[in-house]
Amino acid sequence: MPDDFEDLPSTLQRSPQSARKTYADAKESAEETYGSGERANRTAYAALKHTHEKVGDHWEPKEEKGPSDSQARSGGPNPSGESAGGVDANASKEHLYERAQQLGVEGRSQMDKDELVDALQKASERETRKARGE
């Protein structure tokens, strides 16, 4: 775990201890393998996305562990597929709807699963910007 809480990304500073620990442990391991930098950060976020999902301006534990989107599923140093920005795109439509309701996404009842994922990603980005004062 980083010695300084402020070394963590702001979304993790607002997240439960389990999310902070997952990210920090994965980053420490990745830095031992790859050195510090972008690759270690990406590796840490990939590990985090297997156990947590981004909800608004923070991360919460997922109901089921596993890859969160097609990019996470493909793995490797140059994964293919699209990232959902921490939204658990592999969750059920019902789960995504509940998250959309939690974040106040308008029009959610008319959305299909892909539209819910997109709307949740945008809502989470908005909440993160607001929390950062941007």
C-alpha cells in the first residue's frame, strides 16, 4: 500500500479500503515487473476492474469477480476490445439499470444494455469531474 493516501488516484481516495488495497498491491507488483509508469498503472487498474466497478466518483466491490469489459477479457500488454471506463459491462441489464437509477441517469428505462453501459460511463465521468472540482 502506498505510504501516502494522496498518492492514490482521486477516485480511489473516495473508495473503500478493499479497492485501494487491490489497486496498490497490483501497482506495486507491476512496478517490480515493468518499472514505474503507464504500464504499471494500466495493470493496477486492470486488477481493480476485476474486483470493483466504478460508480460515480468512486469504486465499489462487484457482485461477481471477473473482467469488466471486452478489453479486460482480452488481456495482455496490447488488449483489444473496448474499455467501459470501470463500468461492469458484463453485469446483468438489471444490475446496470440499478446503477443507472443510483446515479440518476435519465431515460434509463428505455435503454438497452449497451446504452446503459455508455450512460453509466458518462455519468461516472461527470461525477468524477465534479468531485475533483473541474
